[in-house]
Amino acid sequence: MRRLVSVPIVMAILFVGARSSAGPSFQIVSDRFVWTSANLVETHFQEKTPEKGKDEGPPLPLGLFSFQNHFERHGTPPPMDFLMPLHPGPSSFAEMKKDHILFKKTQRKIPLHPGRMPEGATPAQPYLLPLPEMNRVAVVYPYYLFQDKEDRFVTKVYSDEGDLLSTYDSLPTHVLRDNPALLVSPERSGCCESFKWTIRFYHLRQNSVSSYGCPEGFCGDVLFTRLGPGGPLFIAQETVGKLSEIGVSLQTNLYVVGKEGDLLASGKILFALRQPHGEKRIAESLQPYSISNLLSVDPLPGGRSFVLRFGLEGNRAALRLDATYQGMTPCVVFARPKDPFFLQGGPDLRINETSMGSLPLLLILEPGEYIFSSSSGRKVDEKFLRWNIEPDQVNIVTVE
């Protein structure tokens, strides 16, 4: 059984997560639905008191430093003092010539060539990005695609002798203040329907990259901060789904990343609200585990368990996060009729020959492929829709 969180203001709804011989599980959301990953467990909420001998009060709630909250209050993105920006410029290891890079230590000449670029790409002037503390230098090849609003990049990292160590299809923009081997890129791209957040970590020692993002066009609030001086990094990202005739969904993905870029802990929270004309703000006010309601994230002994305290906007609660979550995530599905006339009381929806009720509907399904059809009275529509329901996405299914 998948476990659901039961809190005073939220009606918990049972969701069976495991597949059985009878087939996948279905859940119709008629009010509110809350699910947390199995490694997020309710725990006792404790008030924080100032340490003895310290005059300052408790630290500011983390929810105030989410992008949405900070921008609404101050008109600027939140500060990220734990990062230092990288700046293009000359390198003590290499010199850019007209058609090659000269590495001074070995006198090697490496042709200026980005490698394979997407069809239709228009390249711009390459430049050097020095990484002196790691005895490395990056060569950045910007390019532009007509359909994109932002530049794209190919980044090649070389040793001081001219050996190619890594190639990235993105641009590192920052470095962790106390670890020059971890480059970071908190990237905000697109606008409106194409808005997207992606936070990347470039591991120079392992010559690898890891990224945490949300589906394009459905990104909500994001929090990227550090848990105290020298502590791990914390990311909370929202995926928001909304259809005015059905309701709202909020999925919050949580990540704790060590100073070497390793993933220490991760968890997921899913909330769905069946409320026509409902807004994201309404869902946040009813969801006690929203980013905007986060007070603190406190490490526990061992370094892979953390207590998340909520209560910035009321609805006090606490969750204990243990290690990483790799299990199944239920999917929110907005099912609507093709005919917009049926705002309520539309045709009967059938999924894999199981009647679910009248469209439109807010559903919770397991990931997988399903056959959707509709019927009106005794006449069953002969048009069937085969649809792959994906986790960590906003699934909107229009049924004829």
C-alpha cells in the first residue's frame, strides 16, 4: 500500500500504488488528494528556540527565499550568496587564436570546433571561461536556434595541457564558493507556456553533470538555497497543473545535494484539488507542505536524514525525509470532454473498460499506457484513445 498523509485540514484519500493481477489502480478525486513518497514521514513539529548565548532570533523562514515569494516582495530574484559567478576572460593556461586555442604549457593547438550542433543552428563567437583553481579552462561555443528565445551553448572543458575532459550541452554560470570542483547553473528559461527551471551541477572531478528540472510550461515556484554555512544544498521545485473546469494539482520535488554534488536525499509530495476555477494560491493555502509554507530544513545526525518544518502561512506540520526515493509516483490526470459544452455532467469516461463517471474528472492513476473512451447512454463511442500516462508530468487527456 502507498501511504497517504493525514492532516487536519486535508481529506486523505487511499491510493493503491502497486500493480496487481486485477490491473492498475484508479482514484477519482472529488475533493482533495495528498500523497507523499514513502521516505517522507510525518513527525512532531517542534518550535525552534535561539541557542543560548546568541541574541539573534530564529533564522528567516526558507519559504521567503523561494523565487515566487522573493520576487513578489522585493522585485528581484532571491540571493544565492553560496555561489560565485563565473566570468569570461583570459586564461593563464590557454590563449584563443583566430581558428584554434593555444595551450601554453604544452604548445598544443586545438582547433576551434564545437562538434555537432542542432540543424539550423547559427553559431556565435566562442570565448574562454577560466577555471584556474582546477587548472582547467572551458571553451564556450554559443549558438542560436530560430525557434528559441535564448542562446544555447556547447561547453568544452580542457586541462591545462590541452586534454579534452568534458563536453556539456549547456553553460555553467556559477561555482560553489567552498568547492571549485562543483560548477552550477541555476537556469531560468522561456516564458509563459514555455517557462522552465533547470538547476545543473557540473562535477569537474568526475567529468559528469546532474540536473534537476520541471516540465516546460508547467513549472511553479522554486527554492534553491544552502542549509547553513558549509551545509548541503536544498532544492524544492513545483510542477503545477490547472484546468479551470476541473481543478489544480501541485507536485513538489525535494532534493538535498552535498557540496560535492552528490544526491543525499530526495522526496516527492503530490496534492490535487477538485475545484472548478480553483487557483494555485488556493491550492497552496490548503496544501500544508507547499514551498511557500516552508520554515526550515534541519539536518539530522548521519547527514542523510532531514526534518522539514512547515508553518510560515499557518498549517503547521513537519516531515522527516530519509535518503532518496526511487519508487513509483502516482500521476494526476485531468480528463475532459472534447466538446467544451460539457463543463459538468459530460459523457461517461471509460478507462480500460472500467467506468469512471461523467467528464470532466480529476484522476489519480499509476504510470502506464491506458485506453480512454467515452459513452453516452447505451451508445459507446467507437473512437478509443490510447494514452501513455507519465509521472512527474501534467497529464491532460481530451476524450471524444
